[in-house]
Amino acid sequence: MCGIWGLFGSDECLSVQCTSAMKIAHRGPDAFRFENVDGFTNCCFGFHRLAIVDQLYGMQPLRIKKFPFLWLCYNGEIYNHSTLREQFGFEHQTNVDGEVMLHLYSRFGVQKMASLLDGVFAFILLDTANRKVFIGRDTYGVRPLFKLLTDDGFLALCSEAKGLTELSHTMTSPACVEPFLPGHFEQFELKANGKVQSVQMEAFHCCTQEPAHALYDSVERLTTSFDEETVKANIRALFENAVRKRLMSHRRIGCLLSGGLDSSLVAATLVKLAKEDKLQYPVQTFSIGSDDSPDILAARKVAAHIGSEHHEVNFSVEEGIQAVEEVIYHLETYDITTIRASVGMYLLSKYIRQKTDSVVIFSGEGSDELAQGYIYFHKAPSARAGSEDSVRLLKELYLFDVLRADRTTAAHGLELRVPFLDHRLTAYYLSLPEEMRAPRSGVEKHLLRDSFKGLDLIPEEILWRRKEAFSDGLMSLKKSWYTCLQEHLEEVVNEEQMQKAAETFPHNPPPSKEAYFYRQVFEKLYPGRAQWLSYFWMPRWTNATDPSARTLSIYTPEKDQ
């Protein structure tokens, strides 16, 4: 995990532009470097490092003697770098996982390079010999990348949008800063003056396709039978493999644990594999909430069952509300549920950074989108409709849950790992019959739960625990975080402001006082950037006006289940 930043064709002095790169210093607290590109006086790279693999040679831009004309700046982890190295007989100069990208590019070109990477990444690859610049981003956008391209060919790239918003350039109107599309790469021709021209933009992987790197994976080709026991065995094998490959680290590993199904499966599998790998330390698990919140109580039960070193963080409504502005600054969004759910994760990440030495943090993101875990999936008009919405959610993760998970952890210099978004696991799960993946017997994620039934990996009552949104389970059953927020903001935003909301904010007008408050904060921090969010995340098929599951008629409080 780190922060990358790059400029090509800057009209402004680079020493002035470089101040913008410091806005993402939180992503890499261990070291930073600025480097101008030889022969191109108006091109440079900025890099903030969080050292996870190869403490000695991990600084970037990465360059090696074999390819002196290649410059690589990337943010991510390539889990199959050793496998690819052996498979193709590459001779590496360093132990850096990203070095394999240089060898793959040299031998196969950028499209095959990107498709063979099993991991999470955002990269900038400069080939000065052929005057080309390439950028790319992993299938789900787990690692962020933002792009600014002006009419006259000035290209600026950064892990977070805030590193681009105040750059100087000669355009009369502000250039658009936009997220780069996950699962795509783009190629630019580099002109003599350092400016660029886009010549190709293509997808290299989509979540429904078997990834190209599956050919070289340690889990062999799976039987294609849809017999239920075979399917469940395949899900278990792929999930365990997804967790195992993510153990790659020279820093201490921990896990977020909300006490829901997803984080509990990740934590339990992580603890099991850590023991098998004889990790020299106990795995730490972390949960946040108030004393009697459903999440805290459930997480405590799981931690006792799996034997993790468990940490609980209590936070008050006041602390949560005070953190909202910082959270919006890091998120760069005004989406209601994203901010709501981010406050707890942000405060928990802050605790992990200040009070522990865990740096690599596992989490359960992606499971709800993959396995149809949101309560509204019970209302899907058909299994086909549910399946299609699952794929839509996965493709848009980079705007919502994955954005939240990356920014709240990166704000405190932590690296997030999300096994449920493993390419092979997701491609296999989405290849199963639609009816098999739909909610069954009134239970969402039934197939996933059933796959781990009777193994004693996690307590059975947790395995079958009803979906509870992270932002809802933080506080007590009597009064959710959602309700606390509404009460506080009732005083902050008045009725007159709400009546004029559509005039004040014509793009995505805020539907509630809470949304209005978030939008005000966002506009103060990022004026005129409302386009970054195309729409609010909302449940489908329910006429919902709020993203909280607790507002839906089909929601059942835990004590009533």
C-alpha cells in the first residue's frame, strides 16, 4: 500500500507542482521520493511508501538494470509474483513483487501483463525507449487511481483525487479529475515536449471471466459439476486459497472483525492459516462500537472461538460526529451510506495505527456484492435480476464499499486486503446457476453460509447471523448510529435549506438533512467536484429513500429473528 503520483507535460515548474503530491503522504508514512524523468524536464514521479515487501529495494519509481528505459510506479500487491517468475524464467534483480510487471511488459506487452497479475494494483508504467505511458487498475479498483488530462495533453495521475485538484495548468477552464476505470488499461504516446496523447483504452479483465492467471494458480482447475456438495467444496478451497495468498507480508497482519458473517469467515480462516504457517505472533482482531452494540457482542464471541488477540474500540456519538469532516476529506465523496459506514472504520483504523503494530489489515468487503448479501435481494423479482444486480454492484464497488475500505485504512497508513474479491473466487461464484446464488429459505448468502456449515470454523449462530449494515450494528439495538446521526443533524440543517436543496445542489440533490450536511462539508473541501459521485447508493426493488437496511420493511431486528 502506498501513494503514487505522476505528471507528464507540466507547464508549471515541477517544484511548485510537487506540493500537491504531499496531500497523499498518509498513504506511505515510511518514506517518500520525487524523481524527474531523464530527458523529459517536465515529467516526474512522486511516491509515498508503506514498506510491506522487500524493505531494501522497495522504493519507486522502480527501475532495474535489465530495462533502464522502463519506469514503474505502482500501488498494490501482486500475490502471484513468485509463480510468474518461475513460470516464465524471469531473472529478478530485487524481491519487490512489482518487478514482475517489468518482465511481463517486456515479453508480452501491457494487456497480457495486466491480465496475468493476481492481485490489487494501480500502476503508471513509462517506456522512454518507445515513448509510451501506460496506466492500469485492478479488476475491482481495490487500489485507487485518478486521472487529469487537459486538452493540450498534460497528464496527471494520483492515488487520490486531492493530489490533482490544485495543480497548475494553462487551460482556461478546470480540467476534469476522474477515477480511472477498474479492469482497464490506457496507453498514451509521449511527445518530445512531455505531453501525451491517448491512443488506446481497453478492458483486460471483467469479474465474470475466469482470470488469465488461473492457468498458473496453486488451486488447480475446478470440476465444473453443479452438484451442491462439489460447489461448496470448491467455494471453500478458493476462499482458503484467497486468504492464504494474502499472507504475503514482512509486516504484522491483523483483521477487522465486525461479528458479521464475512469478517468472521475471513478472521477465522486467517487465524487457522497463520497457525499452519507458524506466524511468529498471534493474529490481532479489531472491532468497534458501543458497549452493547450487536457488532461488539458478536465479534467478542467470534474472537473467543477462533483464539485471536482481540481489541475492542468504543466510540461515542460525539466522537463519531466530530470525525465526519475528516472522513469526508479522505473519502472524497458525499454518498450517504459510504460516509455513515466509514466513520467507525476510520476511528478503528486510527486506533490500530496508534496502539498496535499491525499494518496489513484483512477485511470482509465484497462478499455482500458477490453473494447477494444485502437484505433487499430478498425482493429481487427473479434469480436473473438478482444475479445481474450482483454483477452491477461488483463493477461499481470502486465508487462505494471499496472506496470506503481503502480510504479509511490508507488515511492511517494501513494496507487493506480483501479475500472475497479474489479473481478466481468471484469468477467461479458468478459462474454458478442464478438460482443457486439467490437468497434461500428467507436467508441471504445462503450458499456461502451453507458451504461452511458444520465445520466449527465460526460459531453456528454467527454463520447464520442476519445481515446487519456496518453503520447500523455499531450502536445499541435501542438506538442505531443511523438514528443518532439523524437526531444530531435535525438541529444542524433547517427546513428552508431542505426546500431549496435541489436549487443549491442541482446534481444529486440531497434527499435528507443528513445528506445535506455531508454535501455541505464536501463542497467546502472539494468545491465544484460533485460529479465524482454519479448517484447515491440505495437498495433496489424497495422504493427506499435511505440506504440503511433498518428503514426497510423487510428488516427484522436481531432479537426478533
